[in-house]
Amino acid sequence: MTTNSADRNARRRPPLEGIRVIDLTQVYNGPYATYMMARNGAEVIKIEPIGGEHLRKRAGGSALPFAMLNGNKRSMELDLKTPEAIAAVLKLVDTADVLVENFTPGVMARLGLGYDVLSARNPRLIYACSSGYGIDGPYRDYPAMDLSIQAMSGIMNNTGFPDGPPVKSGSTACDFIAGTHVYAAVMTALYERTSSGLGQMVEIAMLEAAYFTLTSNIGAMFREGGHGQEIGRTGNRHGGMSICPYNVYPAADGFVAILCSNDKHFASLMRALEMPELGADKHYALNKHRVADMDLIDGKIAARTRQFAKADLFERLMRHHIPSAPVRTLTEVVNDAHLHQRGALRWLDHPEHGRLVIAESPLRLHGNERAEYHPSVPLGHDTQAILDSLKP
């Protein structure tokens, strides 16, 4: 059977339409995973404790983070310490495809909602759990947040400058790395279920997900038969100290990040910056020699880049196809014309929180429609309606 062009070009419904997700997550890690599910059409029922999850109650500007990560979700407010609430969750599990939680390991079992109990009721259930260190091992019971995982994973010790202290990432890196892996694990298990007919537990440990971000740093330890010698903090240089130039360079009115991942890039950079003497030096035409004299190369490039305004420098670099970007403020990013034109960011008059900029899920399936966007709802907005739907 052939498919005509009209069929191929027809927009299909959101891919997760018909999938019901029970969301017992909080803060960033799990809510990001379930937000991506919701934006792809899943019915996500977020169950929060009395008074709301931590992010609703956190002081100092939590309105936008909560609104950003909880659009397109229904909200239930339940006290999971009561038999009535547990009974309601169990009834929901009977109708669900996925349950996601990021409690400390053991909490769900103590509530009577462990995987063994839930899978016995619904063998098709995908049960996703995410914690700092995993459901077993010596660190299992350590409390974990993004900051502590940055410390434990080595990210913090490898961030900053050699003569300074360890520095955390300016972004909440580990929570969102783990959340992305939760989404991937759930989607993989749903795909496997199409052949086996069975659900399963999927697990993401934040520490394990963070490890891969240090690939360059760890690679440097074992370069050319090395024996685990750490390079340490490299500032804005490459984590493995194996590429030059690779740094943040001054402009007259700010900074620009520039990297040359191959020797052709370096030759182009020399033309862009009009540095014929360094560009003609055959010794420095090779990356290995530039790496060996990194301070000299960086110094020469910095002396030249500070002669340009940031915008002019970036425009010049783009003309020569140099991997680079201006170092931008959050205000510049939030108002970025490219992100708004693509729909990745949108201004929204939120019914609770007023004017906000909301980020769309970065997952783009060009053959499928996205679910219609709905702002996050007040705590417990759907509790009674969902409980009523569970009555026989």
C-alpha cells in the first residue's frame, strides 16, 4: 500500500494523546519530564500534598518556575498520609499508563504505593522514579538536590578558575539533565510495552546522569596512556584542555565565546580578526601546538578582540563561520527574537501570576501537532472532578 503526499503532509494528533500519567514529582527534576509528556498530549494528573508542592511555596519568585513546568497538567491536592488519599491513588493507577515520582527511595513503599503493589494492580504501568543516588547502593539514603549532586559528581570541582574555589553551575544543571533522562526512560519503556504488553520500573539517578557531562574532563585524565591525573578547573577553557582557542574573550563592551574545533576554524578566525602574522605561522596552524602554547594564543586573540564592540565582533565571526556567541544576559535571552519567532518562548498573561514568559518543550515532532497549551492551574483545581470520575 502506498501513501500519497497528502497523507504524508497531514498533521497527526499529539503523539501521547490517550496516555494517562500520574505525576507525584516536585521542584524541577520530575516536573520537567512530565511537562514534556503533557505538551505531547498526555493527560498528566499532578498530585500535590496539602498546601502544594515545594515549588509553589518557595519564597522569592517561584511563580514563573512553577508555571513554566506545570502547564497542561491537572492538579489534585491529597494528603497521602490518609487511607482515603491512598485509595484514590490506587484507583487512578488502575487507569494509568505511567506514574512518575522523585521522592527519597523508600517513601512510596512506606505509603503503600511501592512498585510491587502498583504493578500487581496494573501490570502495564510504567513506574518511573528519580532520586539523587538511586534505589540501592551506599548513598541511597543521602538527601539530594541539584547543588549536592553538582558537588558529588565532580561538576563543581571542575567549574571555576584554577586559582579559585569550586563554583557551582549558574544553571540548575543536574535537575534538568535527570529530568530529560526520566522522559527518555519512560518513552523507551512505553515503546517496549507495545511488543511485550507489560510495564516496568525505570529509574534515573541524578549522579549517574550527571557523569556524562564530564566526558571531556575525564577523557583528559586518561589521554595517551595517562594514569588518572586530573587537570582540575580550567576556567572558560576546554574541560580537557585539548582545544585552542576555546575561551571567553573580551570585547570593548562585553565578552564573546570563541572556539576552534579544527584547524580550518583557526585559519578562518585569523582572517576574521585580521591577524595575518599569527595566521601565517605554520607551527600554530596545528591544534596540538596551539594547545601547548595556550596562554600565548589566548593572549594574542584577547588583545585583538577587545578592539571590537561585542555586536561587531560577533557579526564578523559569523561572516567567517566561526563557532562563537556573545555572552548574553538573562534579559537578552528572555527577549531573544529567534526563540520567540520559533515559539520556544512566549509571553503569557497567566491567570494567577500575571505577565510571564513561558518556555515551550524543546521536543519538536514535525509530523505531529502539539497539544493546545493551557497555563498551570491553581492547587487542587481538579481534585473533586477526578475523585468523582473514580466513583463506580
